[in-house]
Amino acid sequence: MEKVELSKDQLKVLKEAFDAFDKDKTGSIPTDVVGTILELLGHTLSEEELEDVIDEYDEDESGQLEFNEFVQLASNYVEPEEDYDALRKELREVFMMYDKEAKGFIPVDSFKQILRELDGAVPEEELDDIVDEIDADGSGTVDFEEFMEVMTG
């Protein structure tokens, strides 16, 4: 695969994705979340492909990727010129699939469903925490801006 030169927007998106999975703010993420992040970027790899990619970039075999290792890995999967507007458009399409009546918001249950589909391993308690944080007004719904905020960090 050809490496692409990443734009500031692309680096920002990768940093936000990285930070979202670097829960303890250690500066590294466990290699077992790399597949999830790549799926969020639109790339699904088989277990074998994922292992090969991780082996290639987790040079110290720590089971953790530092941000620079993650950027090197992810740069193989980021589409050239995948800017913030394009990401926003893709996320808008996902949002609209759940906002069938075009109300401008989705119920928190639908939002949880999206998160489950992205990462089936997220504990229900963590989903509740994410929802509580994003649904600060307690409306029981998530509008597109709130949705964007969660999905982009």
C-alpha cells in the first residue's frame, strides 16, 4: 500500500480517534483496538491481516501502539484528501440512517446501537457513561452535533 502524506485535518481525526481509545492518557493504545479504529475509518481487516499490520508497526512488541506508530499504520488506510468535511458527510449519512423521519435527532437507544455496531466489546456501563456525557440535557435524544462530537473525539 502506498503511504499518503497526511493533512492537518487527517492528523486531527487520527489524534481524536487515538485519544478516544487512550482512556488512561498514557500516550499509547492497546493493539486490540486498532481494528476498531480502522473500521471507524472504513476499513475492515481479517484477524490475520490485522495481526500482520500490528506486528509490522508494534516494533517493541509491547502490545501498545504509541501515537507515531499509530499514525504510520493508519496512514496506509486514510484516503488521500479525506478531509473533515468528507468525514462529516459520511457521519451525516450514518446519522440519517437512524433519523429516518429527519427530525434532526435520534433516540439514545439508536445511538447506543451505532456504538455497539462499531465495537461490540464496549460494556453497557461504558455506553451509559458516553450517553450521559453526550445527553447532558437529559432529553433522551442525540442531535447531529452531539453525534459528531462523540464520533470525532
